[in-house]
Amino acid sequence: MDFTRESFSSGAPMEEKSGYSRVVKAGPFIYVGGTTSVQSDGTVYGEGSMYEQCKYIFAKMIKCLEDAGGKKEEVIRVKMYLTDMSVAKEAVQAYSEFFKEVKPLCTAVGIDALFRPAQLAEIEIDAIQGASL
């Protein structure tokens, strides 16, 4: 099996500046790195709302996954890092809207802070091409 590595950018300025990829694909494995609700203009989408931020993040990540040749149904793991566990149910609600039928592994971890105070969540997803339902 060919495990040639391919890197994909979402176009976020920090990717090139810092030297990281939004998505790395190796063989059938696709990893979408930590993604927040920062928009292309640098503002935080859904400021103050865990639900709105997570919904935005999941949509953004699925687009990145599809750009790398994957699909939502192939997601096997979701990791959510949340700054306010008292509203974690909002993150779970957004997650459910995208993955209820797919049923990947899911972890939600409470953390103290993210890069910008307005960011409430950072999410990662892993997928395997061909592992759809």
C-alpha cells in the first residue's frame, strides 16, 4: 500500500506562517488538524456561542476532508477541546447534527484556554477512506 504523504491547506494565513497543514493524508488515512471558528478575515465566528462555533468548525472540517478526497461517513474519531464544559451539551448538539448516523469515536476534553479568548472550541477529526458505513 502506498502511504505517500499529501498535505492540504485551508488557506488560513497561520498555516503558511507557522508551517502546519490543515489536513495530512497518508494512504487511506486522513487527519484534519485542530480547527477553530476563526474565519478567513481573522474574526471568530459565533463569538459567545459554543453551539455556533462547533457547527461552523464541523462544516469547515468536512469541507477540508472532502478537498482531500474523504467524506463525512469515513470519519472514525472526533476530538473536541472545549474551554467551558458547562455548555458542552451545545458542542455535543452540533456534533450530533453532523455525526449521529456515522457514530465515530468521540472525546470531549475541558481545557483552560485557546489562542484567542473568544475561541471556545478546537476540534480534530480522523478518517479512513473506504471505512464508510
